[in-house]
Amino acid sequence: MGSSVDLAGQRVLLVGATGGIGSPLARRLADAGADLVLVARREGQLRSFAQDVGGRTLAGDCTDSAFVDRLRDHVETDGPPDVLIHAAGSFDLAPIAETDPAVFRRLVDSNLLGPFLLMRAFLPGMLAAGTGHVVTVGSVAGRVAFPGNGGYSAGKFGVRGLHAVLEQELRGTGVRCSLVEPAATDTPIWDPLDPDRRDDLPPRSAMLSAEAVADAIMFVITRPPQVQIPAVAVQRS
Ligand SMILES: NC(=O)c1ccc[n+]([C@@H]2O[C@H](COP(=O)([O-])OP(=O)(O)OC[C@H]3O[C@@H](n4cnc5c(N)ncnc54)[C@H](OP(=O)(O)O)[C@@H]3O)[C@@H](O)[C@H]2O)c1
């Protein structure tokens, strides 16, 4: 089946680079010698992270199509990325009857529209090159319904559907796609909800580590070029 992909010198665009999952992933990618472009909205935090890890940065919101177009121009000066990873997204909890429409929109935008805009921007270059890998971080909440997850699951079920279509569209093109679907992972995404103080949420000690999720993403992107892992669930044993 060929050897695993060597990431040294590979151009990797990582959106959500400063996040709980994104930051250990960025470090793993940098250690593997990848040529990184790191994206998140908060510029100061992104710049200081990149000073530590290495890589170029562009701060902005991947749910904004004008920003994503600018990002494509920034990245594609020397060709399309070899790997595009969407590890951004946001989370919130509320029963549907009490969900603020603005919150619902934010959850669907960050978990579904953002990945779509990135695919739309970078697929033409990848398809023309006949190579590339699109990786999106979905969630167990894209397969399983949990109370309070109306907005989040709308985004995550949606992005799973988007990936299923992408998988069909990419057949035979040389471009791969993978959806990585973690269970609850101990990251700052949970901070506003303080799960250790609630009995309706898993305690942080029972969650996956972000490093374990980063490890699963590294596994997916280093499979031999002829091998595609369409979806991978990551759970606590
Ligand atoms: N943690 C979990 O339990 C868990 C479980 C399953 C799936 N996931 C998924 O894994 C992904 C990463 O989650 P995480 O736990 O690492 O979250 P996190 O710690 O909150 O990190 C999110 C990262 O994405 C960036 N970001 C958020 N919205 C963005 C936007 N619109 N445009 C550009 N960058 C944006 C954030 O930086 P800025 O705020 O500076 O933009 C940050 O770098 C998400 O898709 C999440 O749904 C998480």
C-alpha cells in the first residue's frame, strides 16, 4: 500500500491552531517538519503561539467568506496546501425552546459554514494538482443526539453530511478527505460551562486528552497516499 506520508516540507493549513485540539496538533506538525500556516481569530494569541511553534499566521474568522478568500490568496502563492485542517468550531448548550437564534447561527456557522467555505476556497487548487487532504474535526454530537445540543448538533450532523458528499465528489481525483469525530475532550471549549460543577456533563477527568485527538489526526494525515480514512471516531477506552 506504500509508505506513510512524510510531513516534512508539506504545506499544512491549520484553522483553529491556538485551540485545545489545534495547539498540540500544531506542535506535532511542526515537529514533523510541516510548513505551517496557522489561523485563528485572536491575532495576539495567534502570533505569540506561532513565535513558539513556528509557521506563518493569518488572523481572521473562517466563517467570513471575504477572509477565506484572502486566506487562499495568502496560502496559494506557492500552490495549494497539501493538507487543510479545520479544527475550529464553537460549542454551547441550551434546550431548543430556549436557544437564542444568534447562538444557533453562530454554532451552525462555526461548525458547518466555516468548513464549507474552506473546502470551496481550497478544493479547486487541490483538484487541479490532483493531490491534497481535507480534514475536518466533527464530533460524536454529529452522530448522537444529546439534550441541549440543538445548535451544535445541527452544525456537526451537517458537516458529517457535507463530508459524505465530498467523499463521493473526490473519488478518483487524488484528493482525500477525512472527518475526525472526537467524544468530549478536555479543552477550553468547555470553560464557559465549567463541567466539573455540573452533573449533566462529564467531568474533565473523564474526557479525552486533546493530545489523543491530535494523535488521531496525525494518524489520518500520514496514511499512504492511496489510503483514505473517511471518518474516524475517537473515544475514551
Ligand atoms: N473539546 C471537545 O470536547 C470536542 C469534542 C468533539 C469535537 N470537538 C471539536 O473540535 C474542534 C476544536 O475544538 P476545541 O475543543 O479545540 O476548541 P477550542 O479550545 O475552543 O479552540 C477553538 C480554536 O478555533 C479558533 N476558532 C474558533 N472559531 C473560529 C473561527 N470562526 N475562525 C477561525 N478560528 C476560530 C479559536 O481561536 P479564536 O477564538 O482566537 O478564533 C481556537 O484556536 C471544534 O470543531 C469542536 O467542535 C471538540
